Amino acid sequence: MRTMLAVVKDQLVDRDRLERLRNQLNALRDQGKINFQAVADHARISRTVVSQFASGKKTINDELAASIEAFIEPHLQSGTESHPAKVPFYVTNDVRRMITLLEDCREEKLYGLIAGPSGVGKTTTIAKYAESHDDVLIYTPGANVTLAEFLRDIAELFGVTLTGRKISEKEKQLLRFLRDNPKFLIIDEFGWIMRNGNMRILETLRSIRDGSGKNLGVVLAGHDEDYAYLMRVGKPQIVSRINYVEELEGMSKEECRQMVQPLWMTEEAKDEMARILYQQSKKGLARSVLEEVYKKCTRIAGEQMITLDMLTEAAQRYIHGLRPKARLDG
């Protein structure tokens, strides 16, 4: 199994992109819009690494380049400062762990599982990973999906038209296809395929993967409760096939702070937004709250920097029962 370090080392960044990023970094620093320490804090590297990259003494990998680009994007505005159109995607520890699992399962055709609370970025991370890998297929089942519907849907993802009438015939057709055509499938919200104790879809998926010579890499992604339910109800022949599990922990206070750092807010507004974000993360609402409150903040602020009063007004409109910091801390 390849380590994340080996994967990152293999991800080469084209020279034009690096040179453009280097020039943007230096220009923004010279204009006083950013400092290298803030960039380093966001990317979770030392200030020395940022400085050496900016001076041309050091190169960086694709993941690090993407992180720095996400940080400086809001500052790449002509004239005065303005609000970025959306909150930049921030790579948390949970996101890094998900990427490692996805990379290993895709390359080695393993059977993995990602479990975590709402709001930690499972679906967003999976979508962004798929954007940079053409061979990644994502399937999100509907409520009460049947086995026949499941087989039809994944066959369409694979580019196969099933002609058999019986389930067994459709399964054999998929097996024949996969033996010569390796695939990597991510099933998001996998809890929907085992509602009411029905494990038949997972049993069939296990059978197809085994019969294909393990030419099918699979990752199940869902909530903590889905994982616990699978471990409790799933048959040994299903559970024993899972090679790799990541149980996500949610965002730390520092990660919440770093997530709001690129936004055009006063420092006290950033502190309060980070506090709200961390508070809501315990309810599985962190990312949705951040996006919606930020959207309301920009409407209130217009072309001005977001202040604490603006943030408080926006947050109280969106979050039911939100109390001021003084009352919470008191």
C-alpha cells in the first residue's frame, strides 16, 4: 500500500503554474495584502518553506500548491479588497485522512469505508477528489433503492448496458466486464442501501468485487451511525472484506480559525465566526452554517469589511437560538 508521502511526491506541478503562483505570492506580499506567516499557517507548513518557494529556492507538490492558491484567491482582486464569492475549501486533518484512504483504495483496488458526522466535508472532499481523477465514479443511492436499481445504476456509471432479465444474469455481465476493465467506485451516503436491515445490495457488491478478481475498488462513505449499524448487523462475509476504515473526528478549534482566515472580516469577527463554527460542528452543521452565514454577511456588508456587529446580525438570522459570546462564556 502506498503511503500519502509517496503519493504526494509523485504529484508533479507544471512549471507555469508554479511560476504564476510564485509571482502572485510575491506581488500580494509586496502590496501588503498577505504575509508569509499567514500563508504558512493556512497550509500547515513552516514560514521558511513559503519563503524558499517564493524566492525560487524550493518547489512544492500539487496538494500544497492547491492549498496556497485557495488562500490567496480572495486577495487576487484588482483595486481594493472585496469579498470572495465563496468560502475557500480548507484541508482539515479529516480531509487529509480521507484523501489518503481514497488514493490507496483507488490505486490498490481496496475496499474502504469513511465514517463521520455531518459537516466534516465527506461529500465535498469526495467531489473534489473525483474532479482531479478521471477514473473515479461516484454513486449516491436514493431512499429505498432496490438491488435491480442499484445494478442498473452502477452499470450505467461503468458504461455497460445490462441485457439480462434476472439479477444473477446482470451480476454475471458486470463480472465479465470488470475482469477486463478495473473500476473505482465511491458510494456516498451508503446508509441508504441498507435501510431496514436489508444487506442484499452489500452482499451482491461483495460478490461482484470478489468475482472480478478484485478489479473493483470500493469506498463506502456515510455517517457514524451507518458504520455502527453495518458492524452490528452486517454478515461476516461483508464486514471482513473491508480493508481500510477512517473514522473522522470533526474540526478542531484551530481548524475553524484557519477556515475563516481568508475571509475579509475584522479580527474580532473572525474570532467570533470561528467560535460559532466550532460550536455548530458539534451538531454536524459546521460547513453549511459557515456558507450560509457568510453569504448573509456579504449581503449586509456590501463593499465594506465584515464587522462583528454584521456577523452577529447575520448569524442570529440564520441560527435559531444563537446566544452572544458573553452569555455563552459566562
